Amino acid sequence: MNPNKLSFAFSLLAACSSAPYAALMIENDAETLSQVVVGDASLLSVLRAGQPLAVRTTPDDQLRIVVPLRNIDDEQIQVLTQIAFFDAQRRPLPDETNRQVITLAPGSTVNIESVSRSKQAADFVVRVTWNK
């Protein structure tokens, strides 16, 4: 096979990546935010994620996170969010929220937040999908 055709085939395969997709940030649409993942490519055109805030609570030393989500569409959208916590080595903890329905009016921003149940929580991921 021609090396140029092979190179094109590999680049085409790379462009067809599957879900989940990293959410685009509110502050800069060109950057991606790895702690917020979107489960459907069509959500990328209507949803932006802000800079996450992660702080330790006292006295329990649990991880509290707040992530803004913005609807940049001209129609109301409904999404499902779920937050999972990980330890310092990015191993999943048995600490995951239930899926929450979030309704976002056109142009609105909603903060989603959660507090880990474990002191070992050091990182997190927010999963966002359409509420179908």
C-alpha cells in the first residue's frame, strides 16, 4: 500500500474517536478540560465547562469540588451529571454520585458540586451526557 494512503487512513481513524469527549472550557473554547468528560459529541456544541474548584473540607479532610457548566445554545438543555472520585494514583474509589438531572436555560451557568465520602479522594471526573 502507498505510504501516503496509509498515513491518510491512520489520520482518518484518529479523527473518528469515540466517547467520552473532553468538555470544552468556558474561558477558552480551544482548550479542553480532562476532569469533565462529555458522553455525546453533540453536547460539545452546546455545553462548556468552567475551571473546577477543588478544596479540602475541615475537619474531615474530604475533597469538595465545584464545576460550572454553561449552556451556550439558544435553547434549554437537560443533561445528566455524575461525579466519580479517585485516589492520588488515579485509582477509582467506591465514591461516586448518583446521576443528577441538570436543566440549563439558554446562556445560563449552573455550578455542580459534590463532597467525597473518603479522605483518600485526590482527584475526580465529572461525566456529562444528555438526559434522554
